[in-house]
Amino acid sequence: MAMALRNKLVVVVDADMDRGGAANAAAVAALALGRRLDGPLGADGKDASGGVHAGIDPHPIPTLAADPERIRALYEAGRERDGVTAVGFTDTARRARDYGSYLEDLARTGSEELVYRALALFGPKARVNALTKRLPLLK
């Protein structure tokens, strides 16, 4: 019998991004979030032929849609909630051709100028649900 998960992981993406950009933004935000989590991934598994498959995160990951202003608000609210980890993905990151140029551009950009395109949230289900409950699934 599966044990209920106490935490929730959600990705929120700019609803108006093209599919490739949205997939990239979601992947970058989720990977950055994963780096910050202490919990183990699921155990490696074997298929019926004996092939071993790397363990994956046991949390379902709904991918939701919002506009950049709502994503910014969620990012800020998530950072203020106890027990919630929030990782944002901005246009500054999206435009960068390498990580060094991203850090340089970020250092020249004020917080109020950042345009958020994606966000990954992780924390207690009730807290994450309170932040994201009215958002639709990304289509």
C-alpha cells in the first residue's frame, strides 16, 4: 500500500509561452528545485527484462499555467511561507547564452524588473495548495 505524501511539488509556467520555451522553463525550474531538496528519490526499479531504471521523484508534478505577474506573486509568496521552497525562472535566465552571462545580467537587473516565466514550488501540501489552488493546468 502506498504511503500518502505530505509534501507537494508544483511547476507553474507562463501560459503564453511557446511549447518548447514552456518545457525548457519548467525543466530548468524543476531541476533547480530538485537540487535544493533533501529527500531521496524513489528507488531504482527493474523492468521485466532486468533493465535497471534510475529512481525518479515520487511526487506527481502538476504543471499549471499563469501569467508572469501571477508567477512573480507566487514566487514572492512562496519564499515567505515557512517550509516552502520556491525557485523562479526569469527572462534574464531565458535570454542568457551561458551561466556566466546570466549571473552578470542578473547582477545588473533590479528585482522589480525581473519577468518570471516559470516557478517550481515544494512544501507542505496545504501551503502549496493555498498558493496554487485556482490555477489551471498548462495546456
